[in-house]
Amino acid sequence: MNLCTTDNNRGKSFASLGGIKSDYQNLNKIANTTVEVLIKNNPSLLIFPQVLGVHDDDIDKQVIFNIHGNPEQLENVILTTSNLMGFIGIGDTHLKIASRFSSQDQNDNFMHYMLQKVFSINLFDWKHQDSDGELDLLMFAFPSLLKKALAQGLFKQYQTFKRNDANVKGVIDVNRHIRLNMPFSGNIAYNSRERTFDNSVTELIRHTIEYIKTKPYGKELLNSDNEIKKCVQEILESTQSYNLQNREKVIARNLKPITHPYYTAYKPLQKLCLSILRHKKIGFGNAKNKVYGILFDGAWLWEEYLATVLIPAGFKHPRNKAGTGSISVYSGNTRYPDFYKGKQISNWNVEQDMSENFVLDAKYKHLDNHKPDSDEITGYFSRDVLHQLITYMYIMPAKRAGLIYPYDNDDENRTKPNVIRTTPESRHLFGYGGEISTYGIPIPITDSYNKFTAFMHELEQKIKILS
């Protein structure tokens, strides 16, 4: 059965989601289980970012959802979600987790818009309401993973070729030689083992490309920028033995994950290709305990979306995994704020101009207890977040810092969907000084995706001039 909820839902009655006892039994098998455990045991489950536990947000320690209550009274069973959004299924139960900013008819413009921006997919009109949502999300990720894989070079693998010619370079196949070459005509049947670009992995990618081409928006997806067009062409040229009739054989050869120590980016791509090509099969969920789907961490997606807006405005976006863009606490000790602008000063005094230095911390979860009409700024900040921002301000040093977060565009603000909500007054810090504030980005509710993107473009211009 298909159930629908939103991320960070703060608890919903299982009965209100339309769930029945069999759905409870299915979902309860994976409830209260960490992402780390689920993806280890379920190869058909994709979660982004693929590299978990390196973004300082403990994505791998999250659970997708919790279930509490007596299954004999479903109206008292509560399902609570976290930051993860997308689709997950087990058996014949499907759970759609939309962003909490989706409309009542479940058109999730916000999630699709962020995905387009983060994965650099330039589609003018995303008509996701007319297509299969889970498959759409799988295909969204394909161009990005293909680019990352080919950045490591075209995958090369040993393949066995059955040849029959006069240039023997391998082991003679006596039985095949007798069958093909008697009476002797000059050719010899033999088997050769060679490293080649035309192998089971590149063939899998080729089959995925050809499958995507058959979808209404597939060609636009594969031609969204010059880099993806070049990657697709490279795969097409390297898979000369491609044959549509061999798709099931190619899938079967790829069921064992890639373990090559160099071509690490091909492992998530291989997994994604299998999920796309086997979508119809996994969708029916014939195996009772088969877990499948695709999920995106909302905090990661929000931060990466903001990067597409703030980096062109002069902000730096440090990368923990790559070890780039950090600021130094002292020699040998670094920190990675979400975003900062300006240049770190190692030795400073109060006369130096620090007005350009600005630190922003991206938050996706509900900011509980926020009071936009109150002077009480601390309602936005946990103790740890406040201390972290003050630390960044000190070691930069920076005169300004704040939280940037999305919020529900309530009835009062729907007539002004492009107004950024800030705290009534920035708060002046004692000691070395500086101003700390919050920046709430209102997520519009619209009846069309084109209107939504227009509102977001307006907002992005306002975000860029925050500094």
C-alpha cells in the first residue's frame, strides 16, 4: 500500500496515513534502524549523500522513521520522521516522505527544485506530477554520479573474448576449433583475456542511458549541460557490443558490487543503474523483506542548494571530506563552517576592518520555539549552535553571523512569498562585539512548478545581497 508523510513530521498517527496492519508489520521491520545498518544490508536502497558520516551531521546515525505504539490499535501507533525525504519500500508497502514544504496534493516543488539546482539539471518545467516519482528521483541522480565516475577515467576490466582467426593471442579452444574450422581453413578458435572499456560495467551504464532516453524528459536530462553530453558520448563510443536483448544478462553480471580500489565512484553509479533498470521489478516488492528506494538527507540537500546561491555571491563553502576551505583555530586544528565570507586574520586588533567577514550556519530542521515577533533571539539557537557561531566569529574574526533556514510560508505571508524573515533586531555581542541574527527563507506554495521557480529566483537575489 502507498503511504505518504513528510520529513520532520513530529509524529503522525499511522491510521491517519492510511496504513493497515500489514503495512505496520512491513515498516516495523526497518523502523528505529539507523541508515548505516539499512544501506549495509539492503543494496537496493540508495541514500544521498553517498559518503555518510563525513559531513559532521551524523547522517549515518539517523533513523529514517520511528514507530511507537500498540499495533492492535493503529490509531495509537505514531510514525515520526527525520530529515530524510524520498521513497522507501519493503514488501508491498511504499512510504513516500515528501519535504514538509510540499503542497497538500503532494506535489513536492521544493525538493525537486533543490535537486535540480544541486545536481545541475536544467529542465525548464518539471512535470513530476505526471510521472513515477521514485523513478524520477533515481534519474535525477544519474547525471551527477556519471560525471563523478568518469572523472576517475573510463572503467576498464578484463573480459574473455572468443575469437576465430589466424592471429592467435590466447588459449586454443579445441572443441570450438574442431566444430568451426574442419576442414582446416587457416583460422584457429581461441579464447583471449583482455582489459577493455567495453565490459559489463560500461554496458550497464549504456543500458541505463538507453532506458532513460525512452522517458518523456530523458533526452533533456542527458543533454542538460556540455559535461553530461560528453560523458554520455564517451560511454556510447566505448560500448560497441551493446545489444538491447542482452539487458538481463548485463544486469545479472553486475549484481556483485564493484570493489576496485581506484574506481570507487563507479560503485554508487552501478547501484543506481541497477535500481533504475530494475525499477519495475523492485516496485512490486515480491520479496517480503526486500527494502528499496531512494532518500535524500534534507540538511545536506538544503546546504548544497544554498551553496549554488551563496558561492556566486562570494561565500566560501568548506568541504570537510576534501579538506578544503577550512578556517584555523590554531596550528594543526581546523574547523569547517557551512559558509563564510571574507578572509581569516591570524593576528588582529579592534581597529582592523572586519565588516566583510560574515559566517552563516545552514539549518534545515524545525527551529523550535522561534518567536519572530519577540526580542528573544535565543529561541532560534540551541546552546551548542550559539557557541559554535560565536567561536567562528572570534577566530575569523567576523562582525556578523547567523542561521539561514527554510520556514513554512504561513497564511500571513503568502501574499509576500519573497520576503526573508529576520529577527526583529540583530543582537550585539559583548566582548569583542559583532552582530548575530537569523535569516528565514520562506518556501512558497504555488499551483505550478513554473510559478514556484519564479518565486525562488526572486528569493535567491535577496539571499545574495544579505551580505
